[in-house]
Amino acid sequence: MDFNDSPEEAAYRATARAWLEANAPKTAEGGYDDGEGAGSMAASKAWQARKAAAGYAQITWPKEWGGPGGTPIQQVIFNQEEGRHPVPPNPFQIGLGMCVPTVMTFADEATKQRFVEPALRGEEIWCQLFSEPSGGSDVAAARTKAEKAPDGSGDWLISGQKVWTTGAQFSDFGIVVTRTDPEAPKHKGLTMFWVDMHDPGIEVRPIHQMSGGSGFNEVFFTNVRVPDSQRLGAVNDGWRVSLVTLMNERLAVGGPSGAGWAQFMEAARNITGLDGAPAIKDQALREKIADWYVATEGLKHTRNRTLTALSRGETPGPESSIGKVVSAMQMQELGNTAVEMLDQYGIITDPELAPLHAAFHASLLGAPGLRIAGGTDEILKNIIAERVLGLPQDIRVDKDVAFKDLPTGR
Amino acid sequence: MNFDFSDDQKFLKSEARKFLEANSPTSRVRKVLDDDAKAYDEALWKAVAAQGWLGAAIPEEHGGLGLGYLELCVIAEELGRAVAPIPFASTVYFLAEAIMLAGDDKQKAEILPKIAAGELIGAIATSEGPGALTPNSLQAAVSGGKLTGTKLPVTDGDIADLCLVLAKEGGKAGLFLVDLTGPGVTREMLKTLDPTRDAARLTFKDAPAQRLGAAGEGFALVEQVFDRAAVLLGFEQCGGADKCLEMAKAYALERYAFGRQIASYQAIKHKLADIYVKNELARSNAYYGAWALNTNAPELPVAASATRIAASEAFWFASKENIQTHGGIGYTWEMDCHLYYKRSRQLSLVAGAPRVWKERLVSHLERRNAA
């Protein structure tokens, strides 16, 4: 038991490190924004192109997709080393991690030839159009419809609304799940297409989040004409196609989010607590710090267990599924405890008056979103219960009912 | 990255599980549970000694197997899973570790081979009354090599041969070895929360005591011993917590209510998912503790604290929610759920309660940040 690279891993790390030293940006020129706007896009695309040329863009992709055919642990090692450099944000991950693999699995040869390498080089960006106002956790409840055009051309006309689409505002293409047979039960009437996001029938509107930011979008489809050649998978087989996409999502595990225990400790040293002593002397706060430390370390070493499996060429065990449930809840509790520690002053977010507390406010206001995005706490617990522990699925009252006959509550 | 046990260590673990399933099923544990006069399972103790487990981490030159702490950790996990009613922790995690840490050559040569052979049961006596022990409240005292004072509770104090005793000498705290079979020692068995692990009140009146380690270093030495024990106890707790999750899952799948398996209700599914999350956080912390213990890393005090906090929480949560999942039948004496609930209390308290460890952890983090 140790934390060391194997000799092969150490060699790969040395090569990657040397390449990054020679090629990575030395400074975040002009500062990068949050990765959602156009400010850093030119820098992001330039960096992606440079990585792709050197075989560092999608390290696990096989040679026929334009990748170097590397291993998952090599991707992890490169990410670790890249994280030491001030590289621009990566707006390509949803496309390369989820959309393009779906295209690779289901599209015809010409489509693959056309799209895969430009995506890899960062020249074209993809988004994933699944969630809808009527179906978040229940993705298969999608109502956006695709109907055959009445002119007999074989084209499809797509109309409806998607929501929470990351990066739609700067995406060139997207994959969209649509309802093609409302007479069939909900899982059996879906079809997947790829679409050109520049189509005049597609309108992208930013969502104003409760945190004040706008990292996601609503996307409206109005009679968007799509040739049948843009269909991914068989008609009414879109659920199976979307499972391929979502399976790739689950591999994209994130690290810690928001302000952590160390930042909280630092703040507690400098804030007056009970009886005039520094807040760090408050036993109730100390117990919370201990709990956060233990959970943070627990997640860190759970990741180390996952990396060990990757390092051995094995499939990681189910323990990697616990990350977001723990970190999102903790982010919310830590942010709120910090705000309460500030007492009445805690409501002030003015950066001139509370410059050191911005991370806690960001955690407090960002955590509700993190507890929902990419699988709500409740869905993730269901996943652990069903796929890890082998407990029965929830009873589905909508399984054998025509989609059009399902109760909708309105 | 190689943050896992080796194939050999995993094999040892699966062999240990088979051995304990055969030699320590809960029907055997209940012989100790239901008999107030029975302090431990003597036959199991002998069998465990014959396996060499008592000396797993004791060097070969002192009669042990000289394997290492990772091997001891996997054994500990299985003992916890089996709620084994034997003085393993007292003898191996506390006494043997203290001797290896602070004993002189003569003490090592005398005591360690007897531990490895199963000829000597150990114990550690620090507590004297309700609440945490502090240098100011410590009463037991040694003068002229003779110990006088009262210690309670002392886990395995009624069956141990040799006991570590925290006592002051010339106003400073030291750690002493006392032969419990010798003069000046009175033992009384206590009623405790976990009847499968016994405890005693020890009253010393001029009992011969031999100092272990340097004078005045008693509390520091106890902390070091507790750090090492915390990792090993943490594996026992992980083993117990995982067993609770398995019991809860098995029952939830077999029990029907309102026409369905209760495992199909989200209230139960999410409860079991919560247990799983806590168990994995505990296991990952325990792995880090095992690494720190095995390499004697400077991170050991922090890693041991984190292990103890996470593993105490996991076993407590799993054991109480296992009863809840079982419903009424889980509250009966005949079901095994309470064995784990009670053992979780014993393991959480035996080396100091989690809140004490949380304070230690944050103090360590403060010192680390200041450095």
C-alpha cells in the first residue's frame, strides 16, 4: 500500500510534465472568466488544439478516433499535471465526454469523419439537450417532439423546449432526445438526433440562477428541420442511445467543490466568537471542522482507491458513486455555518466589506444547484441503493402506459 | 497509485473470515452474552492464538509472525465483523503496541513472546470515573515502585494478566506495568453496555508496578498507543458496520409490508444508501490510517483521529439503523442486531469518545497550520 506511481506511470508523468512545462501557458493572460463566456474561448480553443496535436486531448480515445489510445490512469495523471498550470477553462468536456462518444457509437461513417476530429481539436463545441421543464430526474419523460415533415422528404421537424443545457450559448452542435411516438410507453417512443445549434429555429436563452449567475440555458426548438441522416440509432430507440450518453457522464467524477475546512478554520481564527474569544475556540465549531475534515479526507482517499483500480487496469468499484452526495451537502452546511459564524455581519456580500467571505457565500448559494445538477441527492441515493446494494427499483406506474395518457399534474 | 491491500493480505482476510464464521458464529458469541460469569470465549482465544494472529505484527525475534500492520488490520476487520468475544484489542492493540513502542529489551523479550503464544492477556487502565481523564484529575499514584488507586472501567481487567496503568509518580504521569495476578490487586467484574466484552474495576493497594518508558511521559505515551489502537479499532468498526449493512439489506429484501418488499421503499433504500456512504468514508479513512500505521508516518496522529471519528460514526449509524430497518423483531434479544449496537458503543468508548478525538484532530490541524 502506497501512493506511488508504477514505473510506467512515473515515466508517463515525466513525459507529460515536460511537455506541459514547454507548452502550457505561463500565466492566465488577462485572467480567465468562469469558462462560460466568450472571454476565454479563444484561449481555450488554442490550448485544446495544442493538446490534440500532441495526443493529450482525449487520452483514452483509440487511434481511429484521433486519440493516442492511452489508459484511464494516464488521463488522470495528465489532468493532475495540467492542474499545476494556469490553463484556460475546458468547455469541451460535455461534448468530448458524452456527445461525441454517442455520435461515434451510432452515427454513419461520413458523420464520424466529419465531426470527431474537429471536436477533438476544440474547433467545434457540442452540448447535450436532454433535460426538459417536464422531465429533470425523469429524462425519459421528454416531450420535445420530432415529427416527419409533411412534404414527404423524410426530414424531421423538431419542436419543444430543453432546459439546463450547459454551454448551449457557444455550442456548434448538440444531441437532442425527442418524442417520436406518444402512443408508445415513454421509454419506447424516443428518438435521438444531432442538430446544428446555428439553425434559425433554435433559440438559446440564458437561465438566471438563484446565485445570480447564468451558467445554463433554456433552448427552444421551433420546427427545426433535420434530415433523417442526423438520426442517432433507430427510430423509437432513443432511450437506449441516451443511456450510452449518460453512462459516460457518470465517469466524469469531480473533485472537491466550494470553500473547504481549511478556509473555514482560517476565517474562524480571525472572527470573534462566544465570550470574546476567537471563533476557532468554539467547541461546536471545532466538532464541525473535524467532521468536514474527515469527510473530505474520506472522499480524497476514496478517489485514491478508484485511481488504484484504474492503475491496475480494473473497473473502479462502486465506492466512487458517493462523491457528490457527500460534497454537495457539505458545501451547503459549511457555507451556512460560516455565514452564521459571522453573526449579523453574515448577510453582507459586498466585496469591499467582506472580501474574505465571498467563497462562503458562493458555497451557500451554489450548493442548492450542486445538490440537483447531474443527478439529485435523491436520484444518487436511488442509484447507490439499486446498482450498488442491489435493492429493487422503485415501482414504476408509467411503464406500460401510452406516453400521451400519463398523468402530468396539469 | 497503489492504495489498496495486496492480494496476499486479501487472501489472509478471506481466510480469517472463514475461520471466524466457523469458530465464532453469533451462536457462540451468545454463550458469552447469556452467561454473566463468562468473561470471554476461551476456546476461540486459544484457536486465534494457534492461527498466529496475536503475533501478526510482533517481530519474529520476539515470537511473532513479523508480518506487519496491514495484515493486522485485515484480521481486525474480520474480528469486528464477527463481534468476536475475546480480549484481542486489549492484548494486541494496547499492551503489545505499548511494549513495542516504549519497552526496553528485557520487557520486550519477556512479554511479547507470551502475547504471541496466547499465554498472556493484556489490558489498559486509564479511566478513573465519569468524563475524560486529565493530568489534573489523575489520582492513581506510584511511590517506591508500588501502585495505589482505583481504575474503572478496565476492559478485560478481570481476566488480564498484565495491565498498563496510567498513574502519577512524583507528581508526573507515567505509564506502568502491573501484574494483575500479583499482590495488592482487587478485581470486580462490572455490568457494562456490551456483555460480550467484559470490564472490571481494579483496586490497587501497594501493587508492584514497573514503569514503561520515560518518567513524566505517561499521557504522551498513552496518546501514541491510542493512535495505533485507533486505526486497528477502526478496522473492527468497519467490519461491524459492513455486517450491519448486509443484515439490513438481507432483511429488507425478505420482509414484505403493504404488499411489497420493504427494500422497495425509498425510505429504506435511502437509509441503506446513507449507511453505505458512511461506511465507505470510514473505510477510506481507515485505509489511510493503515498506511500511516504501517509506515510509521508523521501523519499517524491525524490519520488515526480521522479513522476513529469516521469509523465510530459509521458503526454507530449502521448499527442503529440496522435495528430500525428490522422493526420490532430487531429490538428482541434473539435477533443479533443488538450485539452490533452494543459493540459499537464499546468500540467507540474504549479508547476515548469520538468528541475527544475530534478535539485532538482539530488541535493537530491547528499545529500543522501554524508550523
